[in-house]
Amino acid sequence: MTFQFLVLNRYFSSSPAMAAAIKNVTVIGGGLMGSGIAQVAAQTGHRVTVVEVNENAIEKAKNGIQNSLQRVAKKLYKDKPADAETFVKETLSRLHTSLDLKDAVKDTDLVVEAIVENLDLKHKLFSTIDSVAPNHTIFASNTSSLSIQDIASVTKRKDRFGGLHFFNPVPVMKLLEVIRIPETSDETYEKMTAWGKALGKTTITCKDTPGFVVNRLLVPLLAEAVRMLERGDATARDIDTAMKLGASHPMGPFELADYVGNDTTKFILDGWHQKYPDVELFKPIPLLTKLVEEGKLGLKTGEGFYKYDKGTK
Ligand code: 3HC
């Protein structure tokens, strides 16, 4: 072996650009976000395993993915029903489900965690898989409210840890926020970003700050809209119309709050309020608290700021 070959070989094998691409992905949590992430990954040729805690949750995830895939197929293959069918079939052939967390990560390149926003549960999960996942496996969280560094703290692979924050509905929204903690290696960051691009997303990079970019701007907007309604400045319908026609937002703040879930918005705000109790913008909003206490969480419960017919998507 020549000296030149050795030098080149060493350069390429340690170069982030030459690092093996992510092929096998494990998504933990098959809720709305987890299902969406799994679907898009399978659509773009990745082998995906979705991990859930029981058969019921798996069935729900499968049904959600099937419905969403049909919508995507219809859009991609308008006048070609046979191609649409092949697309759905091939995508589903790359999608697997599992109830066995340890088994599901044993030969994966990337784990994307999309479980409930509970730090203790996330710690339990990541410390369990840290010892069984291969050395090269990257761990990422889709958290929208917790600190990536706090989540990563229980693992021994902080250099292979980051945030991958998707937006609902994942198959439609084009953005992916890639979050680096100080320990995230360049190679991990490059791989996460390349994977986002392979999914067809546009990636942006953000430090591990509360709400990253989008939620830090969007959640205060929702909060201010609720305060406006509380004060009686305008009706929910008029505030929504104003933001759709005056700012070209695809949904008004109340439609969006109902779409995201009032519990989610409240959870994010409460977390920030705990951390920054003096910031006026993050303080609890009685109307939002009342809706959540009454179970009026939005689209998913049939009522939030608006009422929805059963079957509304
Ligand atoms: N799966 C697949 N396709 C879907 C879909 C889904 N779940 N939901 C919508 N679509 C497709 C539809 O099939 C339709 O396709 P077409 O153009 O070929 O007909 C297209 O998207 C538009 O959908 P609709 O016609 O049903 O309705 P709209 O035109 O009103 O669009 C919307 C729906 C895409 C949700 C749009 O209103 C929108 O962009 N809203 C804003 C959403 C947003 O801001 N999301 C971010 C929330 S914040 C977040 O997620 C962060 C978290 O941490 C809280």
C-alpha cells in the first residue's frame, strides 16, 4: 500500500461527506408526528421500524399512515392509478412495526424519538437503547418543548445526539429543524442534515434553545391571539380571517391552535414559564387553561376554539 493511498484512505474514511448515509431508521412513538416521520422516511426509500407500546397503538399508526399515503399518492400520480398503487405498496413494504424496543434498534442507523413530552420517560428510553444500539447509531429527538441537551444527558453518545424537529402534517410541511448541542459532532450534524434532504425537506440549523426557531415565534403568536380573544378585542373567526388575509398565513391562529392541540400549546408555554417566570409572554392564559381542563383540545377531541364534525381531518 502506498503512502499516498494511506493518506487518502484516512482522509476519506474520516470525512463527514464520505460517512455512510442513513438507510435504516427506527421511529419510537407512532402518534401523529412519529407516523408522519416514518411515512416520509419510507416514501423516500428508507427501511423504517415504528416502535409502539401496544397493538392498538400500532393499528392506529398503520391506519393513519395508510390514509396519508393515499393522499400523497393521489397528488403524485394524479392520472396514473396503477403507479399510485405501486408507490403505496412499495412504501408500505419498507415500513415495519415492533413492540420490542431493544430489538428494533439493534441494526439501525438512526433513532428518532417522538414519544410524549416527558423527560423521565425519554431518559428511560434513551438509557435503555444506548447500551443495545450499534456504536454508529445516531439518536435524535423530535421534542418541541424540551432541551435536547437535557434529553441526551443520560447517554454515552452525546456526540451522536441531536434534535430533528418536524412539523405537522409531516408529509406536507417542507421544513426540518436540525438541532445541535455543543457535543454534537460535525459528522453527526452532516448526517442528520443529509438525511433531512434525502426526505425532501429543507433543513435549517438552530442551537438548543427553547422552541428552536418556529415554535419560539409561532407559540407566542398563538398565545397573543388567545389573550386578544380573552380581552374581547375581536372574535376568533375575525382574528383568523385577519391573519389569513392580512398576513397570508394558511391557517388563522385559532385554527392552528386547534390543529396542533391546545394541550400541546399549553404544555410548551408552561415549560417556558417555569424556566423564565418573569417573561410576560409565557405566563399562563386562563382561557387556554380552561379549554384544556374541559378536554377541548381541538381537532383531535372534536372541539377546541371551534367545533368539528366527526371525521374532520
Ligand atoms: N397527509 C398527506 N397529505 C396531506 C395531509 C396529510 N396528513 N394533510 C393535508 N395533506 C395534503 C392534502 O391532500 C392536499 O393535497 P392537494 O393539494 O393535492 O389537494 C394538501 O395537503 C392541502 O390540504 P387540504 O386541501 O386538506 O387543506 P389546506 O389547503 O387547508 O391545507 C394544511 C392543510 C397543509 C394543514 C395547511 O392548512 C397548512 O399548511 N397549515 C399550517 C400548518 C402548520 O403551521 N403546521 C405547523 C404546526 S407547528 C408544529 O407542527 C410544531 C410542533 O412542535 C407543535
